[in-house]
Amino acid sequence: MHLASSYLLASWSVFAVASVNPLVSGQTDFAMGVLLPRQQGRANLQIFTEALGGASASAITNSGDTRRPFEVDGDTFVDFDTAANRACDNQKNVCANLANNGTGSFRVNDCDQQTERCKSTASAATVRTFSPPVLVSSNDEFDFFCDP
């Protein structure tokens, strides 16, 4: 009986290790060293929220290129204003396509007005750069950062 209990305990131990160890169980959902979008500095500077027909303004994210840090739909830009204008123009194009196809209950003129509001909102934006996290504390093992 003691031998059977030991065998059962050993079997459960192997099962428990295999269920949490991706190398043993074949699970690859989690990998050390993979950065999440927030960790990559992919903050979205887009603050315009109107979306006629469900067409929202494109995100303005950090491209990772110090010379062209602003990215909109795969295109990169040297400054916030140019990136924001592209995001608003891209939104207008999608909106106008919806209006022209009869998909929405609005006209292209409504999309034009929305674009003007989008650009006005962008020009009044107070956050126009990607700020790095600020070191606020540390101990022997960890550094603690805050997003500004």
C-alpha cells in the first residue's frame, strides 16, 4: 500500500509540473522576455473619440524610431501634428466610404465636419509626446517606475 501511495504521489507531482511548465506540456501561451504593448511604450496619444458609422480615428502610437516617433496605421511621422492630421484624414476616408456606400445614415459632409472637430481636438491636445516611465523608487531587487 505504501508503494502504491508513493507511486500515486509521484505521478501527481509530474502532472502538476507538466501542467505549468510549457517545455513539458507543450503550452506556449506564456514566454519570458515577451513585452506587452504597454511595456513597449505603445501608448495611444489619440484623444478624439467621435466615430460616425463606427469609424474611429486611428491610434497615434510610438513607432520606436527616435527620428520618426509617431506612427499611424503603419506610417511614421516626425511630429505629433502631422500624425494627428493623418489619423483624422484616415478616419474621414473610412467615414466617407461608409456614407457613399449607403452603409451609414449620414452624408460625406458630416464626415467633413467630424474631421474638422478631430483636427481641432488634436491641435488642442496637451499630451503630444511619449514620456518614458519615471523611476520613483528602488530596492536591492527591483526598480519601481510610474507612467507619467
